[in-house]
Amino acid sequence: MNFRYFKNIVPVAAILLAGGMSSCTGDLDVTPINPNLALEYDADGLFNKCYANIALQGNGGANGDCDIDGLDGGTTGFVRQMWNSNELTSDEAICSWGDNGIQQFCYNTYDASHPMLNGYYARLTTGISYCNQYLNVAGGQDAVKTAEIRFIRAFEYYLLMDAFGNIPFATELTVPARMTRKEAYDWIEKELLDLEPALSDAKAKKSTDPNYGRVDKAAAWMLLMRLYFNAEVYTGTAQWAKAAEYAKKVMDSDYRLNTQGQNGWSAYQMLFMGDNGESNAAYEAVFPILCDGLKTTSWGTSLFLIASTFDGGMHANPYDPNEAATNGTQETWGGNRARKDLVLKFFPDGNVPVETASYDLTAAAGDDRALFWGIDHTLDNVNGFAGDFSEGYGVAKFINYKSTGAVVLGSDAQFPDADFFMFRVAEAYLTYAEATARQNGGNITSEGVNALNAIRSRANASHKSNFTMDEILDEWCREFYFEGRRRVDLIRHGKYGGDVNYNWSWKGGVKNGRNFPAYRNVFAIPAAQVKGAITQNEGY
């Protein structure tokens, strides 16, 4: 089954939502629907809906109904909410949009009334409800599909546990119980180990291949890898050997790094382009979230990453003579840009070129990943949240141009074809390097050096003979900036909340940065959801 277009998505009205979880009905605090109510269902539609919750805001595309009330529809997108919570709260991104608690994210002052955290919580718990519904009514029909939906549910529970610590939990259509973070960790581990054998074999795919976009064994390995990699944060007990074991399984699988550029585009840039599902870049995507400019439109997935990081003055394509074209779409929202700390990861001596286009700045950095726009932008975020888009370099990483030629755009002028790679193989290389270093007393192994140099070689960056733990963390930033994970890496390295020795511009709302309390390493559970068995996290 190739379900790029999510055909036969079941109407939301036919979904039974787990009692007490957030839904599209009324507001985010709803009365449980009778779990004994018998409704007709379409098994394929329910199956696709579980995947579609990650890619689409609702069944009607970008301008249709949304599954989550309380926020603008596009804002509730899964990727957009995951990105905001993990990037705006870190040393990578800053935004000056004045709505929905953006300032609180940028200054690390979020609390239980934060609207975006409410939306993220609702998107995750609603997605879990869809999975529970499929498993309850169709879980016995197809073993592979059942394993896939169990994986998606485990993935959503993982993100919920990572963000909120203690979480609501249900596998039936009942009012959820409360799970501690350690209990959630144990359940997710057991669930993934149990479902992995039933998934299809790990096989790299393009969009022209059957089952592109559906998870297989490699996705389970990667989620287990993430779980074990952050086990010390979640449970107090490190699991570095298990993290390295599952990272190596991905590295040795049919999936692989994209190392070949095309038509002047670098191998790294191809991972974030309008044809990344059709080019060899797709072979790096273990879990791609499918986007199509005509049939699966959304304001909250790839378009958010492309449009929010560009304004009309940026131009990411050196091969396009059309000065009006900027990112391969007609959407330029001018919101999210780089904190200076991110750019300095590529220029540690501070010698950042000024008034330089992204395609020239990569050469100055000696690293194809340094896709920053400096023309008419200042490096410093002088006024923080109150500043405008020109305060901070633009990020030209996500675009809708296609690598098949100099000036090839997507299928639609507004909505992109670029898929979002939720899991990609480079993560396994970095995990392997760090996990084996931590097993070795914080000293990187020769195998770890090779893994990191493979990543750097793909970016045409110079090889290094050694990496400290801080340098490994910097390598995570250089490879994965603006991909929705930075907060997690900072927490694992002890450089986020608490009395840490790591600040960034506007951390804690102060120009030069300041510490904020360690309890902010988890977010507040939305106030409306603190009821019954669900209790608020400490500090909020």
C-alpha cells in the first residue's frame, strides 16, 4: 500500500475518542463519548487516520476542519507543535510573532496556561485516541498494520512522556489513568520490543516504492534507540549500551546516509527539498511524514518549516534568475530565525560573514549544513522576542525546489511537496558516537570518530581526530538544527534547566542568558487536563 495521499481517511465524527483526552469536539476539555456506542467504521480509513494525524490538521486539508479546537487550525499541526516546544525553547530558534505564547517559549516562562502546550498535548492525546480506536475495532485484521499502529501510539506516548513527564495513559476507550515517567518508559520499551517482530523488514524506499511512509522494523529500532539514549533523564538509570546497539542496527540496515548531491545541490540540502521523497535522499528517511502540494496540504508540517523561516528578501536558489522566488513557494511568513548561538556553532571564532547569501555562507563555513542568510540581517538578536525578522540570520534549510534541475518547483505554488523526515539515519550515527563515548568514560571511541566523520564528510566538513562531549553536542546542533529535537539534546547533556554552565542569547528572557529552574525540563500539564488521576508536574 502506498498511501501518500491518505486515501479513505475516516471522518472524525466516526472516531470514538478515549474519555478525558482532548478532541475536536467543543473545546479541549470535553465530556467522554460513550465507549459502548456502536458506529460503522472503515478499517483502512482508521488506519490512515492514525498516520494522517501526524501530517494533517484534520480531514479537509489546510483549509478544512481541524481535529483540535482552541487554536488556529494550522497552528495545531503535529510537527509545528513539536517544533515550537523543542526549538523556540532552545539555543537555536527565536520568533517575534505575538500570539499563542511564542514569547513564553522564547524566554522559557511557559506554564500550565500556555496555549501551544495545550495544543501539543491535545494533538498527541487525540492521536493516541485514534490509535486506540483502530486497535479496538480492527486490531485483529492485519498483523502488520496492527504493529504499525501500535508503533505510532508508542511514538506519541514517547513524545508525551518526554515533554510532560507524568502522563495520562489508556489503551482502551476509557478514562485514562496516570502513569509516572518511569512507568511510561517501561511500557513504551515493552510495547516496542513486543511489536517489532511483526513489522515489515527494514527496507529503504522512495515514494515510487510500495509502502513508502509506512514504518518498518528500522523505525522501531530508532524509537528504542531514542528511548534508551535518554533513559537516564527519564528513569535515572543510563542505558548507553542498548542505545548503541539499536543505533548500530539502523546503521547496518538497508537505510543509509544520502552522500550524493545533484545538479549543484548538496547531499545535505537534498534532505529538505521538494523532491526528497523521490531522490536518493529518501533512502535516509526511516520515518518520512508525507506532504503533497495538491493532495495533502497543511499549514503545520513542511510549509510551516519553509514559510516561517523565509521572508521575501531571502533567496535560497542560486540557480533561479527569478528574484521573486525565495523558497520554492509563494509563502514567506518571516517568523522563525536563528539565534546567534546557532550560527556560531559553524563559526566558533566569531568570524561570521556579513551580508552573505546562504549558498555562499556554506563555503565560508566549510560546511554544507550552514544554510544561513545574512543579507539585510544582523547576527545578533538585539531585541529578542521584541525584535523583527531581520534580527538574527535567516535559515534557508527547508525549501520546495527540486534537485532535478536548476529551477524546478513543486506541484503547487503555495503548498510544498517536501516530506518531513521524522527519523533519519544520521541520528543513528550521532547516537552511536555519543552512546559509545559515554560507555567509555566520556572519551570517544575510534568507531565513534568514524561515525561522526561520516556525517561531517557528507557535509564536506573537515574530518576531526577527536571529539569531546561538548563537541558531540555541537555536532548534534550542526546536523539537526531546526528539526524539532534540540531541547532534548540539551537536557541529556545537562545544559538546559537548573544551575548549569550553559547560556544562550535570551535564555530565561535576558539578553546574555540566565539559568531557569530545573523543573522546566518538563512542561506543565495544561491546567484543563489536571483532573481525576492526572496531577500537575512539580514547580507549576
